[in-house]
Amino acid sequence: MGTKSVRLEEDVYERVKAHKRDDETFSEAVERLIRDVSLLDIADEDEAYDGERAQAQKAALERTARADSEATEERAEKRS
């Protein structure tokens, strides 16, 4: 698989860096962070944003938040 270079604003870079796990690359971190939610899906005017889809996206956000919380706790335990 090839690679691409992208420019990120410093604040965006810092946010990804803050969520990046020690054992993953930046590319892996970005993939994990955007895996379940796509703003393009939400903006798609051809498809109605129904309650079922909203619930699926809410569940995806909750899974991501839970995984980030667990990763933060793991890092904190390693440091103590």
C-alpha cells in the first residue's frame, strides 16, 4: 500500500498525537479515530438521517470514547 503526505494544522496534529497509542503509527491512530464515523455520511443529502442510523453512530462514538478512556487508564497505570 502506498503512502501520502498530508498537512495538518498544529492543533489537529496535537489532538491526534494525544490520542495516539504507544504501539501504533500516526496512520493507525487516524484510522482508529475515524473508523466508525464519517461526516460525509451525515452530510449525504440523498440518504435520510433516520433514528436507526443516528443510534448506530452514537454507539460508534461511545465505543471510541470507551476505547480512548481505557487506553488513557492503561498509560496512567504504566507510569505509576
